[in-house]
Amino acid sequence: MAYRSSGSLTRIAQLLKLTPSAVSRRIEEAEARLGIALFAKTGNRVRLTPAGEYVVRTAERILADLERAETVATRLGSNVREVVRIGMAAYRNFSWIPEFATHLRKVAPHIAIELAVDADGAGIDALKAQIVDVFITPHEAAPQTSRTELFSDELVALVAPTHRLAERRALLPAEVGAEVFYTYSLAVAPGFEYQKFLQPAHVNPVRYVMVASPETAAAAVRGGQGMTILSRWCVRSDLEDGRLVALTLGERGVKIRWGALVRAGDEKRSAANEVAQQLRAFFASAKSARTSG
């Protein structure tokens, strides 16, 4: 995808080891074959037309699939017989993956794992569509899926260490009313902060600011303005490093439970179910180590 890393005909030619005129001819041939304009030229720079953008994105997906196929084929050529793709709902906290991969190699060396970091937007549909084989989520099992319980967690309000509420242990619903609130979704999820914390008190923040992801929300709050509510587990490194401060939601807090979903039609002894069971064992062991430590 030479265009993505350049933007000029000269640079594209250098990347492809062609002359600029040869690149121009290739573009003209492609456009003539398709009967549409793929690029619009501005001086020596080119930009994709909407049709060109669609073609490039499709090509990128195909190349990614080919790369994955090569990786899987290489692994299947060794003692690995199964490759299981793991996706995660919304949060992209994969810092635990290297340790889990080590654990899995010891107990199930015939299984390898891959991360599907692009599957969070598809949610459980990614599992049903076989884009992922195991989906880690705090939400309950959906139709056609089965759930293995992993560990308990809680939702916490996050503020910067310099925030006016940073010295507080717990956050009252009324205190949210004066805050700018960063969120990656306005959907009301059963069992989460709006239903369990804000709605009963009839409270809303002074302003919602939509951001692209939980990581973006945490980064915005680290700057010292506003707050967000996220999973404690997913921002543990920020809390341990002192970049964020966590406040319990009310006196009791809002508890959630993470689980590993697999397709209900998968056999009990399938590789996906094996990974789900090993995830449970891994997180239980990690919790025990933290408690004893």
C-alpha cells in the first residue's frame, strides 16, 4: 500500500522501484479497467477519490487476511494444531497476554492465540461471524453463545491527581452534575454506570464529550479536565503509576464480572473452550498471587 506511506507520485515510484511515468501508467490502466477515477492529482501529489479509498481499504483487509493465513500456516506446520483468535469488548487491555501465552504453551502447547484488536467494534457479532473464537466481555452471554466466568471487577470514576475530587474515596452521583464527562459510548448497558449510578439519582454531567475509545477517555482525563467511568482492571497500570485516581461509585460501588464467551455450537473440548477454561485458571492464579503478595 505505497499510497498510505507517501502521497506523492515520486515517493510512490521510489517505494515501488518504478519511474513516476510508469506509476502514472499503472494508475491509468487500473482506472481504465474499472471505468472509474481512483486518484485525483494536485500538482505532484495525489489523493484518493471515494471509490479509490474503498478499493484501498478492501485491499488492506485482503492483505491482512493473507498475512494472518501465512502466520496460521506457519504455526500449523509446527506442533501447533489450533489457532484461537481472542477479541475483547471495548477495552483494549492486552498487557496480560504475554503471560497468558506463556501459561497456555505449558498446559496446551497445541494451541496458539492471536489478538483480534480490530474486533471490538463488532462486539459479540464478531464471535458469531467467526471473526474471533473467544470474546472477553463484562456483558452477559447473548443467544448462540456460552460464557465462562473469569473474574470480578468494578466500575470506577477516574480523575487526574490534580482534580478537585482526587482526595475523595467515593463519588456521589450529585457531584457528576458539575463535571465534563468523557465517554466512548452513549448506549445504556444493563448493569453499568448509567443504570446503576446516574439514572437512579436523575443526574447527568454538565456535558458529555464523545471520544473514540476508553483509552482516549482515560487520556483526556489525565490532562486534568473532567472525568470518566471505566473498569478498574483495564486502567490498573494508570492507577499504579499515579497517572489517574479512582473513586468508588457511591458507597457500595458498581460491580461487574468479566467472562469469556464462545459460540454455543462449539464442542466442549474445542480449542476455543479450552482457551476459555485456561483464561479462568490464569486469572484465578494471578489474583491468588496478588493476594498472597
